Amino acid sequence: MTTVNKTKINQLLQEQPSGIVLLSSWLAERGYSIDLQKHYRKAKWLASIGKGALIRTDDKVGYEGAMYALQSQAGLTIHPGGRTALSLLGKAHYLELAAYKVVLFGGRGEKLPTWFKKYDWGVHLDYYETSFLPADLGLTEVEVKSFSIKVSGATRALMECLYLAPQKQELMECFELMEGLNNLPPKQVQILLENCQSVKVKRLFLYMAEKADHSWVKHLDLKNVNLGKGKRSIVTNGVFIEKYGITVPRELEEHGKSI
């Protein structure tokens, strides 16, 4: 390898944090041609983890490092959401008994690359492609090792949990997570409620927030929140909540009530 190529790879590795994926297309745009990338792999500077994706040789890379690449290099809005985001934010105070699962959300038309799906990240990945919320709304950044990634903020994350409920997320767990969100900024909640396209999510969110007796609820203005018309049967054989026109599990409605 020439001195120029060595200097070039050294510069790249100094500029980029460890623990991340480097996309081949992104490298090529920055002057690291496909041939040059082959040289780096041959010289053991870089290693392939699938077509179009490289890492530093012997670097330990988790799914977060892949998220960094998708967000910062590919410009995608795919992000950890739901229960996973709340865990990353320190808002979920107990671990799942099942195998560790990572929940990812992306906008309509955003696909996980093949290399991402095939690589063993040591976790089970669930990916949901949806536009029930605007792609760039309600996200925040969290630090992971030597870099940051975008994840759903607490309000958006809880709404994503409710989007998955009851088939993919238990409603009782959603409520337990809601109970811990006693200091959500009302303005942020307002914006997300106004922009949310799922009537089910909005009705459940407000029902649970009121049931949890959060003080921020009284600062919301629901005149501009479209709660739709008609009834929504969230579960069968549940309890009908007239105010929000939803049927919820009896266990949820009676939770916290004295007998």
C-alpha cells in the first residue's frame, strides 16, 4: 500500500468514531473508490459485514453503529423507537424476560438494507415501516459509546408503543410506561397529538395520560386534535370507555381502583 493510501485511511479512521458501520457508497462519495476499499480490506484495515457495509477490522459494532450509518451516512429516518427508545432514555425501569428485542421504526418506503438484516447484532430486530407520525418529529439524540444516534423522544416512543398495541405490545405495559412519564413537555405532546394520523393512538394516549393523573394533561388544547368519530374496539370483551369511544382490557380500566 502506498504512503498516500495509508495516510488516507488513517485520516478516515481518525475522523470517524469507532464502533460504527462505514457504508461503501458513502466512502466512494468521499474519494474512497471501490478499488481503494478493496485495497483496505486486503490490507486488513477494513472488513466487510455484507454487501455495501464495512467496519474497522476487529472492531466491535452493535446495531447502534449500524443505526449511525443509516442516519448519518445514508440520510434515512430509521430509528430505535417504542419500548427500545424508552429503555435508551432510561424511562423503562425493568427488563423484558424474553430475548432482548430491538424495535425500529422508519418512514414509508424506507427499507432496512440486506446487510443490516442478515448480520448478527446479538439482538432480535423488529422493524416497522409507517407514517402515522411525521418522520422527523419528536426525535432526540442519545450518546452510544463514542457517537450519537437519533431515537424517539419519550412522547413519540409511547405513541409508537400504542401503535403496536395490542397485537405487538401489551396495553398494560404501555400504561406502566405511561405512568413513568410524569414530566412530558405539554407543547411537545400537543404537536405530536396534532400531527399523529392514528385515531387509536391518540385516544389511547389521552385515556392513559388521564388515568395516570399526569399534571401536564391539563395544559393540552384538544380543539386541534382530531380524535375521529365512532367507536374503536381495541380488544374484545373489554370495558367501553365512553369519553374516548374505546374498548380497553378490564384489567387496565380497573388498575389502581380500590375494590
